[in-house]
Amino acid sequence: MNRLLLFCGLFAIYGFVILQSLAQNITSEPTEAGNGTTLFTNEATVTTPTTTVSTSSPTNQTTQSTPIPTTLPTLPPPTTPLPPEAPTNPWNVSTNGFICILAEFALTLRIGYNSTVKDGYDTTGFNIPSDASVDTNNSYCNNITQVLSLNFDIVNQTMGNITFTFNQTKDNINVEKVKLIYQLTENLFPNYINKKDYGKMITAESDNLALFEVDHSHAYGCNSKTSVKLNNIAIVETNGAELEITKARVQAFMNKTTDEFSAVSECKADGTEVSDVVPIAVGASLAGLVLIVLIAYFVGRKRSRRLAYQSV
């Protein structure tokens, strides 16, 4: 009986040590990739390398090369506050009655630009509205590349298009390129330094990505924020755009007749939010072990008394 109690006690101590180790290890770490810089901590983040853009002037035939920064500075709140939460809406791309792309997410753009106020720098931004429509001329399905292109028009702010290009490999499916086109307007950029640029369409993009990466049999899911840096491909007084994606459910190369996702594979960022299940389970196991030890103690004590009576 003493050996049994000793064994149970050692096992309980061992379980407690394991619980402490798990609690220390279950923490979120900053995400870094290659030559890029992490935009957010504890968020799924996609970074891109530095790119260089060249433009030619038709009058003097000279070429100007300007490096595009890979990171946005810390952005202050926009001049016009964004809505508290970007809306979500399902979009799909189909051909011959079969859906190849099904997507549902909330999209927010933040843009820093050279300004006449706030020490020469200001921030603006907007949400892609839920009534954005699929651009049927530029969205398509094929066996190698599939494209979801959305047109949006935000009254009194801007209009434009955002495009996601999907690619599939032997092992997975992902978005390899994101391209944004928007109109630079006075309402969206009220303190813009070069007034002559108002009305221009600005293009920003990022390629060589691995966004929404998932195996062929699952849909990608991520409620946490994912950030993508988009670099301008023309020289203007804005520093690219930062795309924030939340509440994402995405699937491509699906070939279905109904707009239903396959089983969803959750992103790692969402996984860290539910990791408390592990210490709870271990704690419950330890509580059960303590209960077993107590039961064994009382059973052994009762048996000892019975043997004592029999010997008398």
C-alpha cells in the first residue's frame, strides 16, 4: 500500500511539471520571413522583398529609378476614421456552372502618404465594401492559375479593383499575387501634397506570396488578421498600401456546383487562441489522479482496520 501511494505521488508531481512546461511553451511569437519585416506581432503576416521601379520621361528620355520601401512606418489613425469593422461577403468565380473559387473575407486598406500637415506625413484608408462585384472580364478558372477580381466603388471616396491570383502546386494551393488599383481622390487624401495627382489611378501589388496556403482537399480559414504589404508600381507621393484581411474563408480549384466550402483548415494564428485546451486537459487529469490517490488511501486504511480486527 505504501508503494502504491508513493507511486501515485511521484506521478502527480511529474504531471504538474509537464503542465508548467506546456504553459510556458504555449505563447505567440513574432512572425518573420526572409528579407522582409514583420508588420504585426501575434498575427499571420506576409512580407515581400524590396523592389525597384523605373519610369521614363517622354520629353527628355531620362530614366529615374526609385527604391520602394518594404515596410510602412507606424501609421497614425486615418484622417477620416475607418468603420469599426470591415464587412464580409461571399464571392465566387464559376465556369460552365462549376464554381472554381469561393471566397469570404473582410478587407481593409491603410495607405500612408506625403501630406501638407502632420509633419509631412498622413494616413488614410478604406474598407472594401460588401457590395464589391466580381469582375467577370478578369476573373477566370483554368487548371494552372485562377483569378478572383473584385470591382468596388465607394461613394465620395474612391473606386477601383483588387485581384487575387491563385496558384496550385503538387502539395498545396495559395494566392501568389495581390494587385490593387484605386483612385487618388481629394476626399480620401484631403492633405495630399501634389494636388495635380487627384483623379489618377494608383496601382500597388505584391507577388511571390504564399497567402491562404492550404492543401488541395481543404478550404483555408483564418479569423485572425493577416497583413500584406503592397508596393506602388508608379512613382507617387504615397508609400504603397497595407492590406489587412480578417474572417477569411477561401478555396480555389474546387470544381463544385454548390457554394459550400470543403472542410476548413484553420491558420496557425487561430490555433494559438484555443491552445488553453491543453493545460485545462492536463489540469483535469491531475485532479483525477489526486482523486484516485485519495480513494486508494481510504480503501487501504479500511483494509488495514479489517485486518487488525481479524488478528484480534
